[in-house]
Amino acid sequence: ASAAFTAQAALLSPSFFVFNGGPYVAAVHANGSLIGPATLFPGSSTPAKLGETVMLYANGFGPANVPLVSGSASQSGSLAPLPVIQIGGIPATVNFAGLVYPGEFQFNVVVPQSLADGDQPVTVTYNGATTQTGTLLTVQH
């Protein structure tokens, strides 16, 4: 038992999933291998390439265009309108944004060609709500 407390509810509370508590966004290459600096998961993680389509994972984006099925282990549906995703402060092309598992959203995003090598901040804005600050995606030419 505990003392009573107030919890705030919100339709949207977007947040990236992150590796090891952060700051690197849970992201994969098209072949499913992990994105991050080589030191994140030695032998398993590699930086994203400029112009590559990568998959980013998050939650808290609210309902998709397909109604949820209560108790179902699989869910689907896309977000409309598409969210605005920035990598390194540059808008990225979003090819897909949708629910892929209960509570898990996937974003298929093209890494902007003009980014410098290194860790780049990543944000998603959707219907006025934005993901947490301080999340990073590692890119390399």
C-alpha cells in the first residue's frame, strides 16, 4: 500500500525506446542489425549511413488508423498525418510511421545526406507533442 497520488493522463506522450537507458535511439538497419557507435554493442552495432533508410522505435503516439484489438498480441495501423522527424536538426523523409506491436511504433526514415559524421540528435513531433530530448543516432559517411 502507498499514499494516494495524482497521475496525469495524456492522449500523446511520445518517447523513443533507447539502448541501455540512453542516449542512443533503438534503431536498426534494413537488415535488422543494430545502429549505434561500434562501442555500443561491440561487433553488433554500426553507424547509419547517409541516405540509408533506417527503422526507429518508440511509443506513446496515440491511436493509429486501425482500431486496437483488445488482448491481441499483434497490432497494426499507420499514423496520419506523418510525424515530423529531425536528425541533426534536419528534416528527414518519413516513408512509414505506424504501430507494429502493442505499444510499439516504427518509423522508417531516410537519414539526411547533409549530416556530419558522429552522434546526431533525433526528435519526432506528432500532433504538437515531441519525443524526449537528448536522444542520439550515430551516422557515418
